[in-house]
Amino acid sequence: MDFDTIAAVATPMGEGGVAIIRVSGPEAVETVDTIFRGKQKLSTVDSHTIHYGHLHEPKTGDLVEEVLVSVMRAPRTFTREDVVEVNCHGGIVSVERVLALILDNGARLADPGEFTKRAFLNGRIDLSQAEAVIDLIRAKTDRAMKVALNQVEGKLSRMIRKLRQNLIEAMAHIEVTLDYPEHDVEDVTQQLLMDKCQEVKEEIARLLQTASQGKILREGLSTAIIGRPNVGKSSLLNSLVQEEKAIVTDVAGTTRDVIEEYVNVRGVPLRLIDTAGIRETEDIVEKIGVEKSRQLLQQADLVLLVLNYNEELTEDDYRIFEAAKGFQVILIINKFDLPGRIDLEEIKRHFPNQPLIMTSAKEETGIDLLEKAIAEAFFSGKVQQDDLTYVSNARHIRLLRQAEQAIDDAISGIDERMPIDMVQIDIKKAWELLGEVIGESVGEDLIDQIFSQFCLGK
Ligand code: GDP
Ligand code: ZN
């Protein structure tokens, strides 16, 4: 494919230290050579070497910046094109000047994600890996980062390829059967097809099982903190937020700006639902404790139900119990520093299998136990910590579901002794859908859409 030469700042803007401006494309070396003065012309240096020098305005000869320049020639680069990286001082002014100079001398400003798009289009990475780069940029915790990294390394791609290989083999057997109808191979083929399809189905189901955890790692565990007014919800929340690093992101909503708050609890990102509401409009919220609790529950993966150790259960508590049933609940008995009046046995009767934690937000006790319970609620022994191949991308999940459906259809077809070329249609469909996960049969539009999600310079 023929590409022009693109450039962009590859490091976060305005963050001091050193900034890197990345240039990629057939003219990358020539472009930087026009403005660079060092011991050697860059066109003569070995690949994958770094050079000290200065950038000058070629027309006037004015000194612009002191730089280190890395020269990396195709194909051993991220984009598989010639890549030059200019390291300069990190201040915004100097970065802008260097970028402007490069853009004036042969490069075009890269679109967001264009470097990664080229890596994909030049066959350096597949689509699921490219999408993982997006996740990597957005990863909110170390664990989410690891999942994305594994995907960049191609673990998901390898699994998908293996499944497709199985389906290809199944299709090959069908071809043989169709080509030699006089041989009595139908029965053998039926069994073999069934085995292959079952195997693929199980593997897809396993991948899909990881999806909810993958999604949570990527987007955070939606957590609702509910309970009557004055039981200590805000105080507990503050303890959690203090202890852990809270990440606050502004998400532009349709009607108003929603504040999403992330708390990283032992590697599990909690997305606290509507904490702005809990904190700021205390009065309103407190008045409609039960109603608000119901609302918050709608979107919750995890419910933190807070009760007051110092008071007997009230009608409102019972209503909140009813609303919380069926959710994954952690019961928090707060104000444990005060004398006990609550009926713990009664609570256990309502939630026999849910963890119950005693806390005092005032004295900061039990918060560590709460964190442990949250982490356990998430992992609940299901996740192997070392094998973090989760499916976390909505597009992958949709494709896998569709592929699972196609395989199901194939399996019913085999069961019902449908004509074997009908079964083949379903198998081929599954094979194509899996191919879309790794980008082997996707159209231009989708590619553009995926890559437009990137930050500039990636
Ligand atoms: P919310 O309405 O559920 O959000 O409750 P708040 O967090 O606003 O707390 C209500 C009142 O209870 C405040 O005066 C807190 O200082 C107090 N409080 C919260 N947690 C505790 C606790 O563990 N022990 C004691 N003694 N008081 C607490
Ligand atoms: Zn409150």
C-alpha cells in the first residue's frame, strides 16, 4: 500500500521532561534530514540508532531545538514503515515548534490512531490487537492494563485462529464428502463435524464467560452504595476514596455532565454510580432513600448495602432488602463503634450467602475487610490471575455471540441430519464472524471507525 508521511506528538502534551514526535512513512528520514544537523546525515546512519543534533529552520538557518533523533527503518518498526522519533524538551512551546517544522518539511499531521491503523493495514498487528491498544490507553487499573497487554501480544488472536482452523478442517471434510458422494463417509463425517463444532462451541462459550469480567476491568464494576439516610454511606465512600486512588473522569452526557468516579480497590476498578448525587444533593437524596436506592440498583454490578449497627431495622431497611435481592450484595453494618441494636440474625436470614462486614467509618475500622470483600466478590475464585485473556471489547463480544449462534445452528443441523451442505453454510458463517474479530473480513468503514477512537499520536 502507498502511504504518505505522517507526524504527531507521541507523548502526552504539556507533561514536562522529554517529548517524542513520531514521524512515519516513506519520507520520514528525508523529512527530518532536511531540518536536522548532527555528525551524520540521517540518510546514512544504521537503522535503530540514536543521534544527537539540532533542528534548524532550513530556509533561514535559525536554530529551533536541541534534539535526539532515533532512526528506525522498515520493516522492523511499529508501523512497518520508516520511523523517525524526535526527542525534544517537553515544554508545549518547543514541542509545537518542532512539530510545525516537521509538518512544514514534508509530513502531514497524523489523524488520531493513524499510526496504529498503519500497523494494522501493513500487517504488523491484527484488529483485535489494534483495539487492545485503545484499551491500553484507557486502562484504569494495572489488571485492566495486563488484559489489554495480553491482547496486544495476540493471545486472543491466537485463540481465534485456532478456532477458525478447526472450522476450516470441518469444512474440508464436508468438501470431501460432497466430492465423493459414492463413498459411504456420511456417518464418519457427521461424528467428526459434531466433535469439531462442539469443541469450537465450548471454547467460544468459555471466552464469552470472561466477557463480563473483561468488561468490568475495562469499564469498572458499576457499584451502587445504598441504604437509609444517615447510616454512613457518604462517610464510607469517603474512606474508600481516601484509602485508594480515586480517578475522576468527566463524561459528557446528553443532558448534563455526569461525573464518574473510579476507585481502584485491590486491582478491581469500581465505578461508583452517581456519587455526585449522593454527595452533593444530600438533602434530596436522603429524603428519598428507598426510591433512590431502587434507581441506583438498575445499573449495578455490585451493591453495597449499608445499615446502622446502632439502630433497629426499620420499614425502610426492609424495603431496601427487597429491592436488593437477586443482586450481588455486600452488607455493611456501619457505626460499629456505637452500641449494637441491630438484629444481625435477621439480616443473615434475608441474605444468607452474602458477605457481611462490620465497619466504623468514623474510626476507619473494617475498611480493609470491605475492600477484601469487594475484591473477592469480583474474582470469587473464578479468575486465574495469571491467565488474563478476557474478551472485553463490545464488538468482539457481539461477534462471538453471533458465531456461537451459527455453531449452534450447525450442531442442530447435524443432529437433525440436515443435508451436509446446509450445515456447511452455518460453519462458514461462524468462520467468517470469528474472522471479523481479528479483522480478516472487515470493511473499510469499520476500520475507520475503530481507529478514530485513538488519541492523537498513537
Ligand atoms: P449517609 O446519609 O448514609 O450518607 O450518612 P453520612 O455518611 O452522611 O453520615 C451520617 C452521620 O453519621 C454523620 O454525622 C457521620 O459523621 C455519622 N457517621 C458515619 N459513619 C459513622 C460511624 O461509623 N460511626 C459513628 N459513630 N458515626 C458515623
Ligand atoms: Zn450521604
